[in-house]
Amino acid sequence: MSLQKYRGFSRDAWLLVVYSFISWLGGNIAWFILPFYMKSLGYTYGDVGVVFSASTLAQALALLFSGPLSAKLGYKRSILLGLGLMFSGRAIQVAFPSLLPLALGGALVGIGLAFESPSFTSLLSGEVSDEKRHYLFSLSSALGTIGSAVGLIIAGVLPRWLTYRETFALVLLVIPLRFLVILPTRPVLNGGRRIKLRGEILRRIAKFAVPQALIGLGAGIAIPYVGLWFNQRFGTSLESIGWLFAVQQFIMGLGTFLLPIVADRMGSVKTIVAFNGSASALIALMPLSPSFPVAALLYTVRTILMNIVNPIWSSFMMGFFSKEERSTAMALNNLSWTATFGVGQFIGGFIFDVSLTWPFFITALLYSLSMAVFWETFKKED
């Protein structure tokens, strides 16, 4: 297997890759700057957790029906609907920076993601053969990751000249670009299909959903607060944190290009377990770090190992479902991660108000349990 498999993708496949770049760029500006935006307004970790969890729990509720509805509407129309909801939510958060509108805006963003994300994965999956699917998924993820690095640099540097609110408002310029890129694509599924959630398809979804739920809970407890943790624990500047996160994304983006070759040789299951399992150990070491450079190195390697396998996971999962089933399967799988991530965010904000150490230990334990379940379920599939 070689990098030659990255050649020969369709025009629409490349448009979706560009969409991924723009999407991750804007999304990471918002993700990175929102906690600092709220802190500048006098909110606590717990308040930040309320806004984060409002978004993810709204997304979780919407994912209960967004998959079948997306199959009925068509994947392209569902993406456009999701983008409209996300734009509305971010506009509310910029215009009305009190806690209730911030949470309401977050909820609209979450509902938009419930329509956009599974439909995008399903649309991307329909643009390629099964043999090359994890190459296209990895290409999309790699360019998206590089886009997120650019977004993090922008979010880290611009507060030199702009307020946090003005920096956050840049997202309102990025979302319309996503509209323009997705509009020329041809729909893979035109809509009108009904998916029956029978026991057999639910069992297949559950095999992926259980380990994803454990990862989501663990991630929610610690990951949204890492930027603030660096600042509070070591006094690290916002710009330094932004550059750290950006370097992670650049390295991860380059590594993602090569990971399908590793998966072809090791097998998807072994690759996922090896990388995510190693990340579990590293995050447990973070609160023991004596200095910012040590903690930054641990977090960088952990982030790369944890996230670089996401396109392999998605591609592996898509192979278990038909074209018509994919948005429903992905939506319910995302639901398992999103619901527990929202619960984790809510809990994590309050735990961080009490301790800057325990959230990382809890996250490491939950990551480890996830990989144990995933291995036991799929060890015979490689």
C-alpha cells in the first residue's frame, strides 16, 4: 500500500476536503476562545461548563432523530440546515454575552452539529470505494486538522489587537464560506428513504457506541478546560497556548496522511487500540508535570495519539453499514459520544473548581476502559 491511493478522487470529494479545512478552522477559533471570552466576562469554570454542556446535550438530543431525518432530507440539505442553525447560535453568543443567551446559542450550535456532522461523514463516504475509503477519510481529517491549527493560531494571536468577543465573532465570517463550498456538490442521497431501527442494526451500532460513550465522558471531564488549566497552573500566556495547540494540529495533520498505511499493515483495530491506549497513559501524567514544557509535551503527544486514529475509526465503522444506514448509524454513534461528553463537561467544570489534578486521572481511567471494551468487541475483525 502507498500514498498513490490518495490520487484519483472526484471533484466533489476534493470540495468536501476543502469544506473540512474551513470547518475545522472556524470551529477551533470558537472552541479555543470561548472559555477565555467567558472568563473575561467574570464567569467561573462551572459557568463555562454550563455553556459547553448546553451545546453538547442539545446535540445529543437532536442526534436521536437527526440521522433518520437526514436520510429522508438528503445529506447535502441536512448539512445546509445544520450550518444555518450553527450560524444563528454563534450570532446569539456574540450579540448577547449573558449566561442564558450564551447557553441558548450553544444549544443551537449543538443541534446544527447533529445534522451537519453525520451527514458530512455519510456524504464523504459515498464519494469513494470501500478500498480507498480510509484514505479519503484520512485526507479530509488531515486537511481539517491543519485548518484547525490555522484557527488556533488566529485565536491565540488576534487578542493582542482585538477583544475576545471580537475574535470570537470571526466565526460568523467563516460559516458562510462553508455554505459556498458545499453548494456545488452533488447529493449522494437525494432523500425519501426511511430507516427502520431494528434490533440487528441497533446491535451493530451499540458495538461502536459503548466505547465511544466512555471516551466522550472522559474527554468532557478534562479536555475543554486544558487551555485554562495551562494558564492557571503555570501562568502560560494565551498566545503560547494557542501556538501549542496549533503545533499539535500541524503534526497530527501530517501524521494522518500516513496512518492509513499503518492501518493497512497492523489492521484498523490494533491501530486504534495501540494509539488510544498509549494516550490514556499520557493524560494521567499531565497533572504530575513540574513545568509547562513537560506538560505541553505530554499533552501534544497524547492529543496526536488520541485523535489521529479518528478517520480510521470512522472508516472502519462505515464498513459495517449500507449507504442508507450510514447517517443513522453515525448519528447514534455520535449521540453516544456527545451525550456523555456533555455530562463530562458539566461535571468537569465543577471538579476543576475543586481540584486541578483529579480530572486528568478520571479521564485516563475512562479512556482505558473504552479501549478494553473496543478490543474485546472487535479483536477478531482485523
